[in-house]
Amino acid sequence: MKNKAQTNPEIPKSLPRGRHGLSRELVRTSQRSRLLDAMADLTAEKGYAAVTIGDIVSRGGVAKRTFYEYFTDKEACFMAAGEYLAAKVSEAIVIPHDPDMNLYYRAEATIRSLLQTLQNHPSYARTSFVEIWAVGPKAINRRLEVVRQLAQLLASLSVDVSRRQSAASAISEIHALAVISAIEGQIFRVIYFDGANNLTDHVETFAQLATGFLKVDMSRLNPVSNPVALHQAEDTQDS
């Protein structure tokens, strides 16, 4: 499950032997990129728990001492791979739209860009959506923070759209989280069962899902302040 476009094409995948004339910065960028790619590929292939630092340096073609120049341990390398994909996803979804474009086509364009990015990085996608839950609380907390930041971005964009289109409504951060969680859950299912290589086949389904959630009038929902009391009341009625 190799990544199709994981690094800048100007960054060498491997370094030539002997004197090569490459700058120190380019060498370091190449080494770090290869370690991240190795981390993602190996995790996608056999699961995070089974990956060792020896595996990573062997696949990345660097010495073990070089690994420790960039990362303190395996988890730090995993976290860096996740940050790489998060940056790519942010670039993909923050795209200019025609201010008069309707909601469905706006959602479709954004989701197409998102799914294409994940499809271009299938190992990173599986690592970040499936394997992350095996890593530990630090990685999971960082993942949840990224989702929260995306929700803030979506809520902010909705305010801008509502100012330009009278039919559009701004949404809250909680509403945005619900939209993102719905899409995230479906992406997880597709990657878990089928991999990330054909994610763009699901653009229409995901766009319909996103549009439906965006149109929900959250103000008409009655939040339950005490869910325990609600369940007790339901149990009483049933008895």
C-alpha cells in the first residue's frame, strides 16, 4: 500500500553514495520524509503495534542513529506522519469557491478534494483513520484536536457563506463537529473494509451526507440536560 504522492518530487527518495553535492537541508528533508513514509507504509501493512524502529529505518534506508536525530521514539514518528497528512488535508479543503455556488456543489468540491488527497496517500490515510486508535491517548488527543480545528474552520466558513447567500445559514462549532464526525465515520468504514485507493468513488455519497447534516436545523432539537433521568423515565413508562 504505497503512497502515490507522499513527498515533494524534488526531494530524492534515496541519496546517492559518496559525494553528491546535495545541500544538508535537502538531505535532512529526504531522510525525514523517507522515515515518515516508512512509518505510514509499515503501519498500514501490519499494524502499529507490530512495527519496530528497526523496521522503519530498514524501509526508510537510513541508520538507526539517524532516526533518533528526528524522533525520540516510534510514537513521535507516528505523530509526525499524522501531522503531515493533517497539513495535506487542510490544504485540500481550504479551496476557493464561487460565492454563489449552492451548498451541494460546494460540499461536493470540498469532499472530492479531501478524498483525492487521502487516496493519493493511502498508507497515511489508513494510519490516521484506522491504526491511530492503537497508538495511545497522546495520538488520539491530537487527532481530536485536529478535528476540533476543522470544525472551527467549517463554522467560520459557514458564517462567510451566510453573509453572501440569503438562503444559507451559519452553523455552530457543535453542528460542524457533527458534520465532520459523520463524514469521518464513513471514511473510516471505507478505508477499514476496502482501503483508500478508491475513495473518490464515494464522492457523491459523502456530499449527500454532508449536505444533509449541514441542512439540519439544530435550533429545533431539544438537548437532553439529564440523559440518566430521561432513561429512567422511559424505563418507568415501559414498566
